[in-house]
Amino acid sequence: MSQDAPASTLPAETCYHGVKAENGELLHRYGSHVHLIHDPLALTWLARLSHAGSQQPEVNRLITHLYRGLVREVINREFPKKSVRSETRMSQHTPHGYYTGDVIDPQTEVTSVDIARAGILPSMVCFESLCEILDPTRVRQDHILMNRVVDEQAHVTGAGMYGRKIAGPVAGRYLLVPDPMGATGGSLTAAIRFYLNELDGAPRHIFALNLMVTPEFIRRLTDEFPGMVSIYAYRIDRGLSPPEVLADMPGAQWALERGLTDHQYIVPGAGGMGEIMNNALS
């Protein structure tokens, strides 16, 4: 369909109108490992971030807001809890002045992975948030320098790793990989394979934290790492799917869903976030 076609004639996404949600998540059929968080405020920020008029410093402020919320969802839903009896200011006045109940277990061990360059800020936001909640000595940030590899026609053919700083093993630790755009999944799968194949011991579980994802991204991670990776995202983008698919529940016609252009950019998406976040636009 022509890019110049009137908006009224273009197929329209329906899943974010009169949202069908349960337990704070958009209903879908991608599997229980996929969590499309229904957060109207986050969707508002994400729409603003995706707009061509959004520039620095607003871009990084919005990303910080969004990732503070997304990592909170992961912590609340996935991290182990610990029962405590904690003093309050009333403890010295009455024996009943204690909080007794569950809190996030501060001994939980986590590694956040920065896949440079779009992942630099998201990973730092997650790292700082985790240090505020957990024992900071049990929280680590790793760094991987990676980029898309394209052919002469600018089609993505893979992901190249050009450098890394890994500060220790991940055995028994939660592994968080915050990357704004879940497009092809090439960079993320390459990073996960490195942790699984090159380091001793397996992570306790792996979480992909994305602002938006495509059906293609979900399929790749699901097929390559069955049962090992949970996906947390705010938005599913499948804007190149046929009208009848866009009118159906996400994942109901997964084989027909499409969210990537021939050059592997997300539609509707937000453009190249690595370039936008770093003011590296040509």
C-alpha cells in the first residue's frame, strides 16, 4: 500500500482501543512468557517518545520514566519475596508497632546488560533502580558493544559483537537485558547466546525489557530460548499486518502478523533509537 494513502484507508491497529486487559496486561496469544504491560501513562509517554517532534533532553527523560516503570513491573511480578518483622517509628511506643509481612528479598542477585548504544541508558536506569531496592553488592552491570550487520541493500543479516566488559559469572543470577526496540531480536539473541555458551553456569532466568516489540521479535526469542526468556514490553507493534489481522487479538493470527519493514525497522515504531538517544542523526 502506498505510503501516501489517506490515513482513513490504511489498516488500523485495534488492540489499544478499548483495551482488553487482565492482571494489568494486554490480552494476547503469544504465550505466558510474554507480558505486554497495560499502562496508559506509559503508552502516553511512549507515543510522545515516538513522535518526530521529541528531541533531547526530552527523549532521555521519557526513556528514564518508562524504564523505571518497566523494571518495577519485573521486580514486583518476578523477584522472590522475604517475610520480615520491621521496626516502625511506633515500635518504641507499642509492641504492636512493627510491620510484619513480605518484602522483596534484598539478597536477590541480578545482572543488567547494557547492549550499547540504545541500551546504555535503559540498563543504567535498571541498575540504579535495583541498587535502591536490593543489596547493591549483589547487583551488577555488564557492557556489550554490538551493532547490526547489513548487506549492500541495507538488509539486516545479523549482529556483530565488537567488545564487552563482563564483570563475573551469571550462574544463579537474574539476567536483565533492557533494549528499547525489540525488532528482529538479533542483537539480543547474540548477547544471550554469549552468556549461555561462554560463561560457566546458567542464569536463574532471563528477562528482555523492551519499550515496544514486534511479532517477529517475540517469535525469535520464543523459538530460540523456549522457557528461558520472559519478555516485558509496553507495546506490540504489528503495523504492516493485514487489516483482518490488526482487527484480531494480538497473536491470534501470529503467522500473518508483521511489524518490520524490509530494512528491519519497526512500524509504527519510533525510528532508530540508538541514533535518536545519542543525537547521531545524519
